Amino acid sequence: MQIEAINNISTISELTFGTGINHAVHDGRRADFALLLSMFSNDVRDNTPVEQLETVEITDQTLRKRFDLQSPQPLQSDQSSYQISAQQAHQFHHGGLASAKLAHYLVPEALVYLPEQTHNLPEEVYHNLSLHQQRQMGTKEPKKLMPFDLYNQLIEAQRTYQIRAQA
């Protein structure tokens, strides 16, 4: 019962005692002053008003939106990268280096121009593959099995060819 009573005591601070601490210091009552100080909480958060700070998650997208920045420079090329680089080359030939830099900063071109349609393999590796392996990499659907009536279809095709040839 006493433990519950102690836990329910409100925080003791300088505001609770009012001028009691000041009078104890002024009158030289060291015992009263020591007693009052011993009742203070050791936790600074009990005596200091602390506001809860709400944490805002800052991501790259929110910062780009806030400062009105372009999307980041793409790492790998795609079909639109060739048009962008052609425009920058045009700017360089007609406006000089400063114009090309400005065009790059406004719409950055890709860092790497990798060959397309090599299934994310380096070009040297892809061209060293046999044509069968290249074709096999290109198929995304599983191979179908031979039809169960293939023999009948071949016989029928041969007979219709013979009939057409005789007519």
C-alpha cells in the first residue's frame, strides 16, 4: 500500500515548494534546505518541460518535391536517353560547353549506355553465346510439347499435297 502511495506522488519541483527553498537558504536552515533538495527527482525530464517532437520522415522524394528538383540522373540508358544525349550534343555544337552543361543539369543523361536486348549480359559475353543459347534466352514462355496427333497431321498434310499435285 505504501509503494502505491509513493508511486502516485506528483513530481516534486521548485514550483511545488514556492518560496520555501528561498526562505530556508535565506534563514540558514541547512537541514530544511537539504531535505527539500533530497525530495527533488533525479530525472531531469521531471523538472524540465519537454515537448514531444514529432519526427517527420525525410526521403529523397520529399526533398526533391520540396526544393522543386529534377528526378535523379538515371544510371542506365533506355530509349529516351539517346534523344536526350542528341539534344545535348546539339546544344554543345551550337551554344558551346556552357550550353551543354546547362542542358545536362536541366535534363541529365544516363551515366552508362549499355547495349539493349542482351538480357543484362555484357555485350562481349552475349555475342560469344551460340545462336541457340541467344534464342533460348529470348523465349519467355515455356516450350510446348509436340502435339499428340502429330503423326495424323503429317499424314493428312501429305495426302492433301498429293491430291493438289495430281489435280
